[in-house]
Amino acid sequence: MGAGRVVPTVASSPPPTVPGAPLIDLSALSPAQVRALLPAWLAGTVSPEVADAVRDAVSTLLDQASDDDLAAALDALARVGGAYRPWPADPFARRLSRTYMGRLLAPGSRIEGVDHLRAALQAGPTLLLGNHRAYVDTQLTDLLLAQVDPGLADRLVTVAGPKVYEDPLRRIASAGLHTIKTAQSTAVASEQAVLGVRDVARIAAETVRQAHALMQQGHAVLLYPEGTRSRDGQLGPFLRGAGRYASLPGTRIIPVMLTGSERVMPIGGELLSPAVVHLRLLPAFPADGLDRDQVLDRARAALVASS
């Protein structure tokens, strides 16, 4: 598989509301219905000062898309997250995500440390360990990276829990990203009573295997080791199981600090709002010779020092 494409391995808070519109099942619509409804629907998920910009940008994107593009995206939207496995980004859904999220980056938003990621990927398997402040963290990370190097952004694969695939807005986001669906850790799970401890452990082990396979194929895997969003903006404790992702020989670890996403999508807020977002890719360090606790401790210390 080429480094720029993901092939699936064989084997909270309420969403933003849409004033005057229900949370429709977008995957059940036809391409013509999507063209008619999607611009206003997405404009209704953002604050008034950017609603017109979102509506216009999405309308233009839809004008440029063929019915085949939309049909493929709708199929991806219907299927994404249906099993615990990797899910490749749909090309149109990715353009859509970057289009409307781009209107939420306020002037002054920036990314630093891209060369650290380039160098790590050239050296071998690469694992990114990031802080987690909002459900839009991965979309903003993808967007900022794509603005500098789209090819590098397309090599990013994120480990995601079940909530990422739940409501229509999150499903649109997920369909536009390379993700690996996993079971949420029992230490932080709140809505996963149907899965027992053994099932969660089995799925987690398979997710690690899938992540390692993708890392060996040239992808950078992004993981949020806190396991859930921070409620106060402070970096929470890391789940010990996250260290298993660093066990692939030759893996290099890049701590990732994202700030501002909690203002784009505040906890308990109803609308997405523009904010200055800052993404810092910190210097990589080798995981070889470190146990899982040491990897997590070193990454967490780097994030604390950068905050």
C-alpha cells in the first residue's frame, strides 16, 4: 500500500444543534438532496459570524463535485464506524471537513514542528501522542497539517472511540479522516455497557496490531492517551494501555500539543465558533529501550513543559 492511502485491515456532550432543522440522517439522502440541504445544515452548526462563509464555501464545493463523488461519500458516511477496524477517509468528505473547518480558524492560527514529523516518518514507525480538548481536535490537526503539507496530512491515522461515529456531524468528520475505531477504555467509558472487559481488551489488542501495521506502511498514528477530553483544559493522566502502541521496534514518539480547539467547540456549547488554534509537534524521541510507563511519562512531561 502506498504511504498516502489507508486500506482497511482485513480482519459526552450533546452535538451542536441546528436551529430550525432536525439532526437528519445525511447518509439516507440522494446527491440532489445533499446539494440542496447540506450548506444550510452545516451553516446552522456554526456561530452567526461565520455561518454565511460556511454556507457559501460548502455550496461552492458541492458545485465542483460530481454525483459520483457525492454517492461515494454518502456510502462512506453510512458505513463509517460500523466495525472495530481502520476506516479510510472518503476524498469528498475530507475536502468537506477541511472546507468548513477552515472557516473556524481565526487569524493567527498556526502549526509548528512539521519537520519533526517529516524526519520521524523518514526514520521509521511514528506515533503521535496528543492532548485532547475537543471533539474537533483531529479535524483541526488534519486541517493545519494539510495547509502546510497535504501529502503529510494524508498519512495521519487517528485511533478513535465509539463516540466519534455517533451523531451526523461527528460522522461527517469521521468520514473525512483516516481512523481506527477502537473500544473505549473501561477506565473512562460511560456508554459501553454492552461490551465486557474481555471484549474491550480483545478489541484494544487488535487495534494496536492494526496501528502497528499502518505505521510499518508509512503512516503516522495519532493517539489521545488521556482517553477522553479534558474538562478544564488541563492535561489529564495518561491511560497505561496507551503505551502498547509504542511497542513496535524502531518507533519514534512525537508529543502533540493543541490549544484553542476548546474554544472552537466548547464543552456544553451548541455552536462551533472561530478561534485561534495552535498546533505544536514537539521533537521526537525513540521508544526503544523504554517501557510503556517511561514512554508515557516522557511524552506527558514534554506536553506539560510546552503548555
